[in-house]
Amino acid sequence: MNELKAKRAAALVEKKRRLEELKARRNNRSTNTAQSSAVSASKTGNLDEYIDSLLHSAPPGGSITSKANVAKGNAADSVSTGTRTEAKVSFAPAPAMSKIDQMNQDQTMMATSASTQSSREAPLSPVKKVETFAMCTQTEEDDFPMQLAESDDNELQVKKSETGDQSMNEDISSNSAEGNEDMEKEPKLLTEDEISKTYSSAPFSTFFNSASKKVERLLGAPLLSDLLLDDTQYYTDKESKRDASTSTTDRKDSFVTAQIPFSFPKWTANRDITSLDWSPHRGELMLASYHMPSSSSSSTGSTAVPSLAPNGTPSASLLPRSKTEMTGSDGLVIVWNLAMPSRPEHIFTCGSPLLNAKFHPTEGSLVVGACYSGQVVVWDTRSKGRLPVQRSSLNILGDGKRSGGHVHPIVGMETIDSGFVTAASDGTVNFWSFSNLMEPAETVIVPGANISSLAIAPESGTILVGEENGSIHAIFPSTSGGGRSSSSKRTIVKFDSSSKSGGDQPGHYGNVTGLSTKPPLKNNSNVGIVKGFARGHQGLVLSSGVDWTTKLWAPAYTEKPLLSLLSHSYDYMSDVAWSPVHPSIFATASSNGTIGLWNLAASLDEPMNGSQGLSLENGNSSHGVNKIKWSPDGRRIVAACSDTLHVLGMSDELWKTKGNEGTRIINNLKGRGLLEDDEDV
């Protein structure tokens, strides 16, 4: 308190000093003005004396002619009978008149005399009337405030300083009194109940989530730069790139510039990731769908009930509404931000395990999910809860016929221009509109099929589905306008799983775990469509299976596989994905915990990163890679191992193209005899 008083007293002394300086400056300015006036008067003294001498000297005629006395009625001096006389008036300076005033009066009298003389000598001319007018604009007084002079400003500052000094003294006295009271009062400590009540209150939770998320985004900016920027692009030779990559990631591979894991065991423990997706609206967002916890698999019915109760906890909150929400919700979708690897951006729950989830293609705040129960659900990041805001119907008629959506697990989901497509394990393929989830717009049934995977050819809209027995079916677009009646118009073709050359390249022997088609070209007007697929390298299709192989297909030319790529570790391949920007590069995911990177323009036999693959857990192969997904710009890959996401930053060798990679793929296939010469592209 003594320090506070001392500071306020020092401030008061400083203000008084400034006030004295202002007063002294104003006195000096007035003194200087008086001195300058005296100097100017002294300089003009000789001129005044000269004018005074001229005014008091006698005129040449001895008198000054004046005619003003006639107008004043002085008849004795001005008018005589038959003649006109002139009065002689001599002027003497009045003792009280100054020299300047006397000079002005004399000049006025001389000008009056001259004008009177000229008016008598010349006739009067008619006066021309000049009409004038003024234009103005009506405004408020506050629009153009009057500017104060510098002296007024100084006086105003002086008054404010005096007022401020008085208020400062009052503040010092009041603060001293308040300080004494504060010293007497001790801070109140909250009890544990009050602390828990504050933590659980909605205002505090909202503030804490928002503030902590902003802080963590700022702290995660270096991680985001590592994933978005390629540091190796500043090195000219390949060896320097390899050394830089080794120094930053502690691995001998030059294709990965950064690797960051994303996990939140509080919610995802004992869960497996079932699907991945990148946001088409914000490049730093990605999502993962999670299956039900393995520890609660035997009590599915009891845990789903509490998870369906109304939930007011926002999706951005990390705190569960109850102790059973984290383990009681069978389905889970988490939206991640690249800048926050240790906490999710949003958390969504569902009463059924989730097998697929994707961002809405046009609405950035919506997330679409496909459940094990056959339902399609939609979440909204703007809503106040974690549960879906919309669901598809699950109606089954009494005679066993279906009415509405799927009634079996949805194993595949892909978005299209007007909606999305889902495939269930019973062979049903539904076409949905985002505006109506009550009933699918179209339904196609693949006879006798147990579908395990789904893909779409973007140029023609042909649907590809893989079966659990290794077969692949193509569902070609309908020739009619759509609707449920058009399901019979679609043509379904089963690919031949036998070899094209007598058994060298057969189809898959087991479950087809993944299908991948190339993304659409920016200008696909010149792409030829044959048998529902594009010709050339753009129509190539990849498939992965549990038979340790990844197969290459060219449906525009043949319904048999062209090439089979074998895993050297003899582990089943869990997923495969084409690069969205490089026409000859794709990635494979293996159950031994490694990722393979292939470039068909360079080699048809060995992956780019060697036969050992890229290990995500530094040699720990206890967890396999479930799913992989390229970012839309091809610079990052997200891979799922158990409940952990691994985001890999790719070097420029995997996303920069030379322009002729597609032609080199076709030439390599022709050189092997896998494509005939007459099958031009």
C-alpha cells in the first residue's frame, strides 16, 4: 500500500510540474507578442511622422475646397444670389485623434470632394442592377465542429490537469481506504463441491474448451508446418534429401518427411479404426470412425441403451457426460486437427458400431456415417450434442420384406455428385440423396453376393463391389432417369477371376479388403469410355485381399486381372489406394504394420521403399495397418493402426509429376504382354 501511495504521489508531482511548464510557456508567448508589436511600431515611426507633416502643412491655394456645407444647410457660407460660392474650410487635427485615424479621415474627405467634382462635370449614368444569389447546404453543427485556437487548447489542458489532480487526490484517498479493507479481508477458498460444480457448469465448460483449443492450435503450428511443408525440397541432390529425411524422422527412407501420431486413449482405448477420410473443405481436418470396444463386445445390448439417451454435451467437449459414455457408446467418430495431435476437434457417438464415415462433399459442418445396424446417420458440428441429427429408417415389414434402408452391416460408402452410395454385406447397394434419408432413391441387389468393399469409377459412375469369396462385380449406370423402378435397368457384370494367360494371374482367393479407382481428371472431356470404364491408365483399378496379393485390373480392355503384386512377408493386405495427384503411384497397407509405396511407371515388381515396407511403429508389428487414405493434394497419408492415427508427410517425389507417367505404365504393361498392341490408349 505504501508503494501505491508513493507512485500516486509521484504522478501528482509530475502533473503539477507539467502544469507549471504550460503556464510559463503561455506567459512567455504573451510577452513575445507585446515585444514584437513594439518593434513593428518603432519600424513604422518615420512613416507616421512624414504623413503627419504632410497633413499639417498648408495647401498651395491656402484652403481646401469643400462642397459638403451645401448639403448640411450652411446657406450663409455656401449660396449667394445668382452666384455659387465655395466655402473654404481648414481642418485641424483633434487632440484626441490618433495619427492613423486623422490620415484616414483626410483621405476620405479628399475622395468625397473628388467624387463630387466628377459628378458635377459628367452626367449621371443609370445604375445597373446586379442580381446575386447564394447556395448553401444544411448540415448539423456536429458535422463541422469549430476548431479551438492553440491558446484555447492550452487553457483546456490546464483545466483538465487541475481537475485531474483533484480526482487523483480523491482516488489516492479512496484506494488507500479500499486497500486497507482488502488487507483485512482474506481470499475465500472454494470447496471441492464448489470446484466440481464450477467445472461442470455449461459456461465454464464452453469457455474452457474454446480457449484451450485455440491455445493448442497455436502450440501445434510447428507440427502443422512439418506436415504441410516439404523440407527436403531445398536440397538439390538425392543424397542430401536422404540425409535430411534421416535426420528429421530417424528412418532410412527418403519418402517420408514427417510422422506424427494422433491418439486419445480416454475415448478410443480398445477400439479399432474402421474408416478414414480427409475434409474437402479444410485441409487440416480428418476423421476416423471406430468400432465398438473389444472389452464390451459381449454386452452390446446393455451398453447401447444409455448411449441413445438425450445428450446435451457439445461435440467439441472432451469431458463425457457420464462414466459410461466413453465405453457405452458402440459407435464413435472423431474429427482430428493436424495442429492438435493429443486432443480431438469433435467427438460424435452412436448407438451402433460404425463401419464407414465421410465428410459431406458440400456442407463442411456435416459428417455422414454408416452403421453396423444398417442405418445411415448424419452429425452436425454446429449442434449442441454428440448424437446424430438425422437417421435413416429401419423398417421391416411383417412378411420379411424390406421397406427403407439396409438391414445388414454397411461395409462400403462413397459420395457422388447428387448424394452417396452404400453397400451392405447382404449384396444390397443403395443410392441415397442427402435431402432424404427416409428411403433410398434407388436399390440394386447383387444376387448371391456377400459384399466386403466398394468403389466408384468417377468418369462413368460405374460401381465396383468386392465379395468375401474374392469375386468383383461391376454395376453399370442405368439408361433411365433413376428412381426405384430403374433398379432393373442396371447391368451387373462379374469379373472373371481366372487367369488371362492360363492361370498365371488368377483373381483373389479370399476376402477383397479394398478397391481403389483413380480420381477424376480436371479435364476429362477427351477420356474415352469403354465397357463403363475409361481407356488408358485412367481406367486402371486396384484391389487388395487376404490372399497376400494386390491386383491390377483394366476393365476397359479385359475382365481378368493384369498383374498380381505379392507381399514378401506373406501377410494379408488390408487396404490399397491410388495417389490423387500422381498417375503411377499407389500405397498398400499390410497386416504386419507396414505401408508399401509403388510406382508402376518405374517398376512392376518391387515397391519404391523396398520389400520390407515402411513400418509405422518402429519395428513393432503387433498392430497391423487397418486403413490408409491420401490427402486431396497427395502430400500426406493417414494410416490407422489399432486406435492410433499416423499422419505421414510425403516428399516431392511422390506428388510431383513429369507428365508422362501414364504413358510409361501402359508401355510397361505392353512390354510384359499384359496388354495387346491393338489395345491402344
